[in-house]
Amino acid sequence: MTAAELGARIAAGPLLLDGGLGSLLIAQGLEPGRSPVHWNLERPEAVRDAARRYARAGSDVVHTNTFGASPPKLEAAGLAGRCAEINAAAVRLAREGFDGTRCIVAGDIGPTGLHFPPMGTATHPELLAVVTEQAEALARAGADLLSIETMYDLREALAALQACRTTGLAVLTSMTFDQKKRGFFTIMGDPLVPSLQALAAAGADAVGMNCSVTAPVMLAMVREAAPAAGVPLIAQPNAGQPLATPSGVVYDADPAAFASDMAAMLQAGARLVGGCCGTDDAFIAAVRAAMAGR
Amino acid sequence: MAHEELLAGLRQAVLDCDEPRAARLAREALDTGMPALRAIDGGLVPGIQEAGRLWDEGEFFLPELVGAAGAMKAAMAVLQPALAGGGSRELGRIVIGTVQGDIHDIGKSLVATLLAANGFAVSDEGADVPVERFVTRARELDADLVCASALLTTTMVQQRTLVEALRAAGLRARVMVGGAPVTPAWAAQIGAAGFADNAVAAVAVARGLVRS
């Protein structure tokens, strides 16, 4: 899917993204702490089923199980050298999960784990090389577009974007911001609106925010960013605050409250909405119902 | 340079993330006869505490905090040998790491750096550390404290396993937990002795835990 084709889809109406993936897989038995990328090889039916659930819930766009499938992350997961194979498997599983629906397969790209100084020693060419390897693997396997998510360093986001653009596919780029006293910033200190504008100027086809915050906080970000971003805005908040319970970690938001916040974000100008940590297909179905009722 | 001026300079060098200047001023301080302890307590510690305050205020971000800790470390490298003569100032022995399955390193490293800069003997085990490794190191070092970071809701359960494993091993080390999804309620629920939601707080909590 080219930038123009994505633009036409968004012009026709807002797009509903998917929700969290890791939590769905954990519910299926993925050991907490283990990278979900393993399941592209070990439990393909569970990965396929996650995509199917989001497709049924009404997602227009479903992400591949490749958030941690950049070469450095794969190496950390004990899967060094298997970037092409794992990314290809994930694209195939997402596509099979949709099974004939009209979903867009977004090749998911998360932070590489490499850091620029002073946090680390990574260089721009290094970042570019590893993201290019993953982006090309996703593109070759037939991803419709590429989706960079949860970036907390604008320099890495820009490097990832540059790498993704070489594939010719449309590219979504989303960063993660916290609320500080002076506004919204990444942990590295990148401010919300200037960061999104930099990404738009560098050729991102949609820009926005995911993770870190709950829907009410993200609504405030949308109100600030939507008029200024320059390209369609993405919003994917977490389900709520994680709460530890004897049976495990749960989130304190319910799908109805989440959907009402997401409807407000659409009202405020967001064009691609979905969920991040703690959200599942029930959340996405609730947002779909809210969108239908607008 | 007068002592007061040197102390203010050290404090500012930390805030400016200026490693060479921090090291140079530390040497000057020793050359003028200032006790190393005074340079630390009157210059470096106020600097790093101010950095922590600016972080809380949203004025400093991770690069500044890491830079300030780096400047403090550079000065400490100069001052440490002078301290050794006057008796060890080691506050306690700490084993720190990010739990297994979690490769988030930044926050944990920052805590480790600040703990070391504040006088603890710190063994940083890195990220993706199995519970058995924490236990082994705690036993080897007779650690006072084991600090475990978890940045994912999916890995924080390892913190509970760690508390249980240390207890089962009969070790005296107490546990401090931290990381984005970790709350005081979670710490209490799993039986961790301490919780900190940032690196500056971690130092204060660690001080309290090794004293009590």
C-alpha cells in the first residue's frame, strides 16, 4: 500500500487499528517475560488467532507479531540471524488470521534496543542498517504498510522512518510520551508537537502516540497534536493503569469507558485509533461500535 | 580556589554533565587539602540531588540524568582513593539487575550508577537476569540488598519469584523493586522490602533499608 493509497483510505473515514498483542498471547499461555516473537515459530495458531480476533472485532489494520523482531532484539531473544524468516512468518500469520476480510497488514517495528549517546554507543548508520533489514523482510513478505511504534528517542524514530521509506510502502510512526509539568515529552525529552512535526516533515504518512498513558491523558495529547501534526494522527493508549492482583496483572479501564474516550479522540481529530498494552478485542469491538454510532 | 567555591563548582559540574570539569575540580579539592568526604557530601551529592529534583520537575530528562551521574562518577574516581585511607565509606553491598525476559537496561543502569556514586558497593548484573543468578550473587557477596527492575507488566511477576527464592535460600538480603509498571502496592503484595519509582528515590530507599 502506497502513501497515496493509505491517504485515500483515511480520507474515506477514520481507520480502526488493533489492540495489544502480548497480553492476548499470554492469555494463551506465553510465559510472562518471554518475547512474543518466539510464537511466530512455535505457536503459529495462537498468533493467527489473535489477528482473527481483531479482524472480527472490526479492526481495519492489524499489526504483525514483530514488535521485537529487529535484528538486535532477536539476538537478545536467542534468535540471532533469523530476521527474514521470523518477520515473513508473522506477516503470513496475520494475513491468514484475517481470512478474507479487508484488513490492512501493518508490519510492526519497535525500538531496536540500541541507544544513541549518552545512553549508548549506537550510530545513525547502525540504526539504519538494522531497521532496514527488518523493514525489507516485512515488505518482501507482503506487509501492506509499515508501522513504527513506541519510539522514545526522536533520533531513533527518524532513523527507523528513513529505513522504512526505502521500501516504498506507507509508513505510520508513533512515539510514546509522558505527561510532565511542562507538557508531553518522551523520556529522552523530545516534546510532543515538534517531534510529530519532524516525523511528518521526514515523510511519515501518519504520526502519533501509543503506550505509556491511559485514554484520558492521550485525549489531551490528541487535542494538542491534531491541529499541528500536518498529517493524519494516530492514537493508541493503554487500557488503564496496570494493577497487580493475586491472579496477575490487570488494567483498570473497561471497554466502554475506553471506547468513549476513543470517540472523543476521533472528534478531536485523530484519524487512526486503537489500543496498546492491556487492550484486547473487546476494547476494539467497543470502539468499533462507538464509531458506528457516531 | 576557596573551598566553598570548589564545592559550588563540583555541584555545577554535575548539573552540567561535565565529566572532565568534575574530575579536575575533584583533584583541585584534594590538592587544597579538602577531605574527600567533604567534596562528596558538599559538592557531588547536592548536585545529583538537584538533578533528581529537576527530573521530577520535568526539566531534566534521561540524557541529563545519565550525564549528571557520569560527571559524578568521574569525580568519584578521583576522590575514591583518598577515601580509602580514611576508612571505607561503603554503605552496603547491592546486587542489581533487570529481571529475566526483560532487556530494559536504562533505568536500572541509572539506579546502579547513582547507588555506586552514593557510596554503595554495587554489582550490576545487567538485564535479562535469571532469578538464580540474583540469588547466587547475593550469596557470594553477602549482599544487603537486591534491586530488581521490571519494565513490563509481563515480567514484573519475576520480582515476586525473586523475593520467594531469596527467602527460600535463607539469605538476609532485602529486595527493592522498581520499573514503570511497578507500584508500592505491588511491592507490598510480593513482600519486597522497598520500592522506588526513580533513581534518586532509589538511593534514599536503599539508605533506609541498609540502616534498618
